Amino acid sequence: MLPAHAEALRPSCLHIEPEDRLPPWLPLSAIDDAAERLRGHVVRTPLLPAPFLGRDVWLKAETFQTTGAFKERGALNRLLRLSRPERANGVVAMSAGNHAAGLALHARRLGIPTTIVMPVTAPRCKVERTSALGAEVVLSGSSVGEAKARALELAAERRLTFVHPYDDPDVIAGQGTVGLEVLADRPDAEMLVVPVGGGGLLAGMAAAAKALKPSITVVGVRLARRCGPTLADGIAVDALGKLPQAVLPTLVDALVEVEEGEVAAAMRALHASFGVVAEGAGAAAVAALLVGKVPAHGRTVAVLSGRNVDPETLTKVMAS
């Protein structure tokens, strides 16, 4: 059972009637098709036992992806769906870092010109890596939302295809392949715990998991509202995307919130227990389990969604 405060955060607050059905853009077949496109081009990440979180808790380690985060799944699926003229013209996106790296990596391999607009607050390591992967980096705005405005301007000026990090059907389907892999490896999983920012990963995974196993419990973990810099920059978005908003109420059993200090504690616990480095957003699901906001229920799988943290930030967290 989830605690009372979690039930109070059920996505019904998004004003979607419970009898609404999944839209045609997110059937299981779309996620299956994405898995076939991605085969051999992204890492099929392992499930790691996490006894420090509970007797039967496992971590889906998306930190093993080439770019260190799950984002390249959705980015590549979108790129592979571009028309020939769209590929020739190029793409543009806004990102705090992980979507940027995933898009840049695979666009370079496919020969697609890429421009990424990143907020001026983006971690330096993510900016430098995106540039090193061959993308043109434009710094604009103090948040991902403000960076989006500049990305849309560039799309119009240069006739580029805008690739949204979480509000795009192909991107969401690509992220849903994480859910396919979890249930292929652990068909007896009873709960999924997933970090949520814009909601693309949560929507895709929930769609896959509920289609394959309707009884599974799916919980999203978001960052408590705060102003200023945060450890969990990857999920520090203003609101869920419109597409995730349309499907999460029928797919997700609860949303819970974690505080900055709880995220830092999870980062330290992961390093101490595994020697695993996780960024703040990547450790959010672990934080919820660690402090009991999401009690482990049967066989529980938490998504460790990314490892890309600035070295200076990591040093401060480990020393605190």
C-alpha cells in the first residue's frame, strides 16, 4: 500500500476523466516498434539488486547508456522517424543536458545536423559534452522552459525539426522501451518507481507496463517545488508535458515528491552501496524508496535514470 500522502497526489488532479482511454499515438505496438528500431543502437541495461532499499528491490540502471541516461532512447526513435528532407535540414531541441547528449550522439552517427538550446544554468559538464558530440550549443534562458522559446525561434528561422524532450509521441514510445525490458527480465515485478520531470519516461513506461501487466503498480517521483538551482536539474521542469498529462491519469497509481536533501541522501547511498554515481534526477526514485515515501511492494523496480552530474556538485554532495 502507498502512504496517504502519495494517494493525495494521484494524477487525477490533472482533470482527466478516468474512463478516458489511451490515445492512438501510444499503443503497445508503437513501443514494440520503437524497441525494434533501437535494437543494437542503445544499451539493453541491466537490473541490479539493491538490498539496501529492501529485500526484493531492483534498479533499472539506465546509467549504463553510452550518454549516461535513458534519454537517448526517445531521441533516437524520433530521429529514425524523420523524413529524408527533415534529416537533411537538421534538428533543434531544448535540454538541460541528457536529451541534448542523446540527440547529439545519434544525430552525428546518422549525419543529421543538430542544434541544442540549453539554459545558462545547465551543468558545465553537460554543455561541454553536448558540444563534443558535434552539436551546435546555444545558451539561452535560465530554465528549460525559457530555452524552449529560443529553440522554437531557431526551428522557424532555419527550417529545423523541433525534437521535444518529452512532449513527442515518438520520444515517449522510445522511453517506453525501458518498461518492456523491465518486464521481460522480471515479469513478476509488482511495482515500478520512476523519476518524473516532463513525464515522457513515466508515460512511456507506464503504457508498456500496464499493457503487459495491468495489475502492476506504477509510481512517479517528482521534485518538490523549489526556486533556484537544484541537484535534480533533469526533472526540474515547470509542468508535465501535454501528452503525458493526457495519459498518466489512467496509467499511474500515484505521484510522490522528494526534497533536495532526500535526493542528496540517495546519491550518497548509491555511491556507498554500489560505487554508482547518479545525478540528482537519476536518484529521485531511489530517494523515495530510501526515505519510505514509497514503501517497497513485492518485487519493486526503481529506475536509475542518469549519472551525469558535475564533478564539483558530486564532491559537495558526498562531503555533506
